[in-house]
Amino acid sequence: MESLQITWFVLWSVLWVVYFALDGFDLGSGILMNFISKNDDEKRAVINTVGPFWDGNEVWLITAGGATFAAFPKAYADMFSWFYIPLFMVLIGLILRGVSFEMRGKTESKKIWDVFIFVGSLLPVFLLGVAFGNIWSAVNITEKGYTEGTLGLLNFNGILTGFTFVVFVCMHGALWLYYKIEGEFKLRIYGVVRKTWYVSAFLFGIFILFIPHTLNPNFNLNSFSGYLTVVFYGLAAFMIILIKKSIDKGRDYISFLKSFVFMIFWFAGGFASQYPNLIPSKNVEFNVSIFNSSSSFYTLKIMTIVALIFVPIVVAYQIWIYKILNHKINPADKESLFY
């Protein structure tokens, strides 16, 4: 039973990590779009770079939520009762973004949809950052549960992690656009890429300096999860240096791939730090862990079999989609601008 609980904590973490690494670039592109585009064709070019992929990327978020519900139902119930408002706002933001992508090309008034794309991209990233910033630093839970409300989440660690999430996805999105877009617009995006890298490197340093995990009484540096956390953050630091080297050489595709790996390592460090808890508590007796919130042995066994069959299929399908739609977008080529 314990081995299956650990297995599903790892799978749960992987689903979240892959979601942030994949959906991160299109969320970042949505945040940047109105600031880097000079005209409607350039905005359409930005949207076209993410148009075929954003909904597939969000499948990983749905899967992460579904895995939480099926594998750790108590943790799922606690999350959606204690953090209902921010999670609801995340959902609203994602709905706004999806609707805006589809409606923008079908109406004359595009500015309102441009605003919704920005809000719908920024809101989920910041709020998820706030949520995980609190989880990684542990939440104040009593016998009555979490009672500090939404405003209680807006503490230093929550806000720092929220801003860090936003800046990292902006760099990730800028590198994606730098890779996918051609022409004069690409040259301007290069400047944005450099700026977002410097801000990301700065915030990475600030995050490590005030690392939320040190406030988590459950976090033990001299443990396997503690060692993993250090290794993952060390690899993330190494990758952010390599990203700069590739940017300086103008290697757009390699820069984006390194950013993708950086996102994986950074988020993996966060999830490693909270093991074995899904919602760590500052009062350790009230931790919501994989051991006191999991489903039955039979349920986890069936889920493992299903995951082994279908997750590789989903991965193969997404790789295929990225491969066949791996073409460049140029704002000057109006035939490629559909949105």
C-alpha cells in the first residue's frame, strides 16, 4: 500500500510539473502579447503560435486534478473547501482565455478579447503561484481546518512565489515566441527574451534566498526529499545559466528547450520539498499527507494500470501534434493568421 501511495505522489507531482512546463509557455505568451505587439497582425501571430497547443496543454491540469480526486480524495476535498475562491478564480481565468482565443477572430471588437487573454493568462499563473507558495511553506491548519481565508494566502511567501511563477512563464513564453516567430517581430522579441531572462535570474536568486521551504516544519534538509530538493534547484540554477548562453548565441530552439528543462527542475524541487504531504501544516499533527488521504489499495492499483496504458498514449499524441505543427509564424504572412 505504501509503495502505491508513494508512486502516486510521484505521478501527481509529475502531472503538475509537466502542466507548468507545457502550459507555461502559452500562458506566458498570453501575458506578453499586448505589451510586445505593435499591431493586430503581430497579436494574431502570437495567438497562432499557441493556438494548436494550449487546450492540449491544459489536459495535464485536468489530469492533475482528476488524479488528486481519485488517488487522494481527502486532500482534494480539503483543497477545494479551504482554497475554493482562488481555485474558482483560476478556473474563471482559464475559461476567459479559452473563450477569448476562439472569439477574437470572430468579432470586430478585438480589444476586449485582448484584455481577457491577458487577464486569463495572468490570473491562473499568479494564483497558482500563491497557492503553491503557501503549500511549500506550510499552511496554518487547526482542528477546524484552514480558517484564514483567501486573504490569509496573500503573505510574503505566497506573493513572492506568485510573482516568481509569473516571471518564469513570461521568460518561457518569450523564448517560445522567439523560436516560433520570424521576421522583424522576432528581432524585437529577442530584446524581450533578454529582459525576461535577467528578471527571472534575479527572482530565482530572491526565491532561493527566502526559500519558502525553510518555514515548513515538515521540511528536513537531511532527508532523501531534502537532498532531492537541493539537487533539483541546483540543476535549475545550472539550466538558467545555460539558457543565457544559448540566448547570446541566438539559438532560439535550444534556448526554449533549456527553458523547458529549467521549468521541470524548478517545479520538481518544490514538489520534492513537500513530500510526503499534499498540504503540509505548520502544526504537523494536521498534515494532509499521502498516507492519511489516499484511496484504497485496490483503487490505487487500478489507477496505476490505467495510467501505465493511457499516459504514454497522451504523451505520444502530444509529441505527434508538436511535430506536425512545427512551423514558423510570420506576421507579414496573412495566410497563416487565422485568429
